Amino acid sequence: MRLAWLILRKDLTVEVRSGEIAYTTLFFAVACVLIFAFALVREGKPPEDGAAGILWIAVMLAGNLALGRAFERERQAETLRALLLAPAPRPAVYLGKLLGIVVLLAAAEVLLVPLVALLFQARLLAHPIWLTAILAAGTTGFAAVGTLFAAMLVRARSRDVLLPVLLYPITVPVIIAGVRGTAALLQPELEVDIVRFWLALLIAFDAVFVTLSLWTFEAVMTD
Amino acid sequence: MTAGGRWVFDRVTVEDVSRHFGRRRAVSRVTFQASQGQILGLLGPNGAGKSTLLSLLATLLRPTSGAIRYGTLDLRHAEGALRAHIGVLGHDLFLYPELTARENLAFFAALYGLRDANAAARAALDRAGLGDRADDIVSSFSRGMRQRVALERALIHQPRLVLLDEPFTGLDDASTVALVKRLRGLREEGAIVVLATHDLDLAEGLLDAAVFLRDGRMVHSATQPAALRSTYRTVMTKGQA
């Protein structure tokens, strides 16, 4: 955990200084929501249940952008090799990068949630604890798979194309559970069992893919 | 080799090591040994397998066949613990351009578990002669200055095995002299230094042993090598029609 924490702190310091990933991710996510708002909101009436889908589409697309750039930075100066040379289990490197992506996406969500709520007149903030849980679990699952794939593809020439091609099919369960769980929160009467079901699915996905990624990262990065 | 059951890292032994990438043989059946207090040079043209060998020694790659021993320890055992004793200066410098020199060195010192990472970074910057530029971001440095920071990054945890890939590339005369002096200092401190270089003039007089590589194969080796340039020319052209 010490190494993961160090990598997270370093990534955040670099990001605060350059703003490269944060600005592009946030700009892209906000642009995405605005385009959907212009396209779908007619005479001030948003589509029913559209907010949940649009929130998650924006998070996923922005996440894809952040994932690619996070490892591109490590590739440019070959610093990924320096991290892999550290005398610690290599999965700690994965964990550090994963935490960095989750923090960045959480920052994007802090901006996106009120924006989507406002533009699509959605009651997104009616159940903040449930929403935070759904977003945290969904973001972690998406980032868990994405971080592993981004690391695997770091030396591939067509990594920018391959990342979404590999990432989206595998994270379909996260997208479905995230959208359905969030949509359940938007109903006038909160059905806790439904929200709990989708949240449990997301947590199960997280457990499986974080474990798998930690298990395979060493082999993936060594050869 | 072992003292009271304790691991003593006094040499690195490469035994019949091959490394293939698909059908391409980057390194083929290479054998050599480097001991403490010795600077061993890996010499050869581009594509000879020098960088692959350094990656194998650094534990970044695993051999397809053969074995690498660090003292009595095999690569397959305690890889993480082993890496605490290896320092690598790559052709790329492994530095974050957005961070200051101090932040870079403190990060790597902490990564290697040094108790006072900031003090270690300060000392390393003084050794590099960059104490007054400690808080400047690395991207504002010249190539020579970055190389000095990178060398101190590689040595910040006082490794037993120091691996350097083309360390003289892009350095001016003053930086080159400083680097040669630092490498000689490492030899006196008892480190095992393995460096890959094209610069035969600099290697001459610096190396205690040399391994000549061509197309991934070891074509010659020498201890206390002299007349490197003519030896290089001879062994590299031998057998080539």
C-alpha cells in the first residue's frame, strides 16, 4: 500500500502541475453532457430516465481518455520501467495507477452530477449516499479493467484504438448496472431493493476484476 | 559466497542466457560474469542485444532459457528484494519532467524505502552539483543536467549492481568527465557496474572487462581489455562474408 500511495501522490502532484488529464477529461465530459442536452432536451423537457444513461456515458468516455493519457505519461519518459524496478510487489504499481484514475474520475463526477441534474431536471442529488455508492463502485470497476488494459497496451502502436475496443465490451455489466442503479434513484419512490441489487452487482464486478488484475499485472508487465 | 547463511551479492553471473521475442532471438546463449569492484562493458553495434541483456539483468525481462544469478541468488527467487540492490540508468532517463529535481529524487528514494527520502534527495543533488537547481522542474534542465539527476536517481539507494545503457550519449566534455569519475568511484566502493556503450574511446581505460555482442550472440570477451577499437573491428567483422 505504501508504494501505491506514493504513486498516487506523485500522479496527483504531476496532474496539479500540468493539469493535462484533468482539464481534457473534464472538458470532454462537460462537452459530452452539453451535446446530449442540446440534442435531447426539447422545449425544456428532457427524456424520461435519460439522465442516468448520459451521466454514465460521459463518465465512461472521459475515463477512456484519462486511462490512455495516464499511461502515455509513464511511457514517454519510460518511467513505467522505473516503477517496475522498485523493490515492491508489482501489483502495487497497478493499485497506485488505479487509485489515480479513480480520483480523477471522481473529480469529473463531482462536476458532472450537478450539471446533468440541472440540464436534465433529474433528482440525482435526492439520495446522495446511494448515488455516491453506485458511482464509486461503478467507477472502480471501470477503472480496474481500464488500468490493466491501458498498462498492457502501453507499448502497442495502436493503443488508442485498442483500448476502447477491449474496454467497453468487458465493462458492459458495469455500464448496465451503473445506469440501472442510477435510474432507480431517479424514481419518485425509492426502491431500495433494486438499488441494492445493482450496487451488489457492481461490488461483485469490482471484487472479481480488481483481484484478477492484481493477480495478472506482474506477468503482464514482466514480459 | 554466503556468510553464515546470509546472501552476499558479490557478483552477477549470466549463464547460457537466451531471450526470444516471438521468433526473433534478441539474446542467444550468452555467458559472462561481473564481480564487485569491476566495470564490465557490453559492446556491440545497434541490435546486438545490449539493452535486452541489461533489461534481463534488471529483472524487467525474464530469460527464455538459461539463468542469471545474483551472488548465490537466482533471479526466480526474491525478485522484489533483489531489485532493492539494482540501480538502472536507461537510455531514457526515467525522470518525471513535470516534477522538480528534488521531487523526482525524493519520490524514487521513497520508492526504495529510504527512511528520510528528502535528506537522501538533498545529498544526491549535492553529489550531482545541482543543489542550487533543486526546485527547478526537470524539463527546464539541459540533457547533461538531466543525465546527472538520472544517475543520482539510479544510485540513490546505493545499489550493488549498477546497470547503465549508453550513459555517455548527449553529454558534453565536463559531464562526461564527471560521469567517468563517478563510475570509478562506484568501482572503488565495490559496486558491480555493467554498462552498454558505443563509445569505445571512453570505454578504453574505464572497463575492467568487456563482452562483445553481435546479433544477440557473444562473439568475444576480454578482461582488462586494451586496444578496444581494433579488437572491436576484428571481432565484429570475423565470420561476416
